[in-house]
Amino acid sequence: MYRLAILSLALCALAAAPMLAADGSQPGSDWASIAKLPDFNGVWEVTFGGVIGGPSQKISFTPKYEDILKAYEKAPEQDTPMANCVPPGLPGIMLQPYPIEFLYTPGMVTIVIEAFSQVRHIYTDGRKHPADPDLTYNGNSIGHWEGDTLVVDSVGFTPDTPLGMNMGMRHSSKMHIIERFHLLDPNKLELVMTIEDPEALAQPWVRKAVFARHRDWTIDEYVCQQNNRNSLDASGKAKINLNEPK
């Protein structure tokens, strides 16, 4: 039984290992191998029929970050940075009610996100994360293929962004996100995010979403300031009073 257990673990590790071509290169390293990758073509829209969250785990903060959340919830109503056209960053940017598009080029998968005109570059050429990455909204992303699943590993996030729509749900600069993109059927794409943060989270937080494919859609131009009807005060805060009587 012990030998069978060891063999099973070895097979699981082999199945989870990045796929390599016969010449040792990463899938998607050239145009010929790109043609063999799973078909993520078209434009995808996140579905809201009870799919987001699904069996996702409930978020559990460490005491310090739980206090941050409680303090935020007790404070007067506040504008979010998105009210002033600041993007939410990862993970929130992947769950916006706007379409996304995947583009394959040798050594890279690009995700074009209509919301806030965001573009994510996921390097699939076998590189590692920088030793000291710049902290950005969407992080530094590297990816590889495990069978027909695109696995994306991202680090290096600015702590100025939230874990969710609630700005009190904070994370630290040590946040680490693994995304797994997999076709459920020709027109449904599942995203499973595992979010780790040793400072902010008591345990990893799993978020799930399903996207529907629209082969005839295109990504529209998104100019937030053009549609921002909120006036600003001297500090740049949107002049919104949610408690103002109508």
C-alpha cells in the first residue's frame, strides 16, 4: 500500500508539471505549437447566474486585517478608487461585468480586459518572476500549460487595491495568486483563483467564475473619465453623498 501511495503521488506530481514539447520548449513558444493549444478564441463575458463564488471558500482574515475590515465598515460611507477611474487590480479586475479577450503570441498569453482598458501580459516562455518585482495593480504574471489548463502564477501587487469590491478587504504586498483557466465546454470557460497572503489571510481564499463565449463580439473602447459624471472636490474625491435625502 505504501508503494502504491508513493506511485500515486508521483503520478499526481507528473500530471501537474508544466507541459513541454519534444524539444523541451514550452507550449505556445512558436506559432506551430500555438495552433495546438486549447481554443480560447473569441470574447468572454463573466456570467452572474449564481456561478461567481459558487462553492468558493469564505474569506478568512488574520486578526490584523480583520480589524482593518471592521474599522472600514464602521467608518462613514466612502468612495472607492474606482469612482475616480482607478482600476481594482487583480483579483477584482477579472470579475468585472465587462468582456475579456485572450490573445496568443509566441511565449505570451495576453488578456485584454474592456473594464478600465486593462491589459495583462502572461509570459509562457519559461521565465521566472523577478527577484524584486515592481508592485503593480495586476502583478507580474508567468504561466504554463498543464494539459488543457492555463495556469497563471502572479506576484508583486500594490497593497493599494482590495481583495474584493469592499475596500476594507485589504491584502499585503505578499499576496500570491494562482489562476487556472479551463474549458468546461466549447462555450464556457472556468476560472479558479487561489489567493494566498501570509499576512492578510488566515487560509488561502478560492474564488471561482465561469465565462460565456461570444465569438462575434469585440472589445469596446473604455474611457472611464469620459463617462464619469461625478464632480470632484479639491482633494480629488468624488462628490457623492450616499446618505443625502432625495
